[in-house]
Amino acid sequence: MFLEIVTPEQTLYSNEVKYVKVPGSKGQFGILTNHAPVISTLEKGQIKIVEPDKSEKFFDVKGGVIEILKNNIIILIKS
């Protein structure tokens, strides 16, 4: 699946991923391949990304919005 993390000013991350965990407004949730379509707000917290080579990346966020559709994930975060 493909993940993009963007702010209004720039793209912070754009790559294929194996797993993503986000701080949803009603609690954290994880995303794997073929996840159901979702649009949700995000709270202050940390995004965890597991890449195909199993390396991990983390992004601290102040909030935002996530859209999951057809193995494409777009996260718009507050800068």
C-alpha cells in the first residue's frame, strides 16, 4: 500500500509501506493492506510506519485528517 504524509506546505513522506498506526480521534488504529475505506480525524500523537524492509519511522503530529481508499493512504497533518 502507498502512504503520503503531507502538510499544506510540503510532502513529508511518500512511499510504499507494510503497516501504519495512527492516533485516531477515537483511539489509535492500525492499517494493513486492503483496509476498509476510512476518513477520520487524527489527534495529537505519533504515526508509526513499518516499511516493506521492516524498518520503522515515526512522525509526531498535532492532529490532522486521514483518508484510506484502495490501498492508498493520505494523511494531512497540522504543521
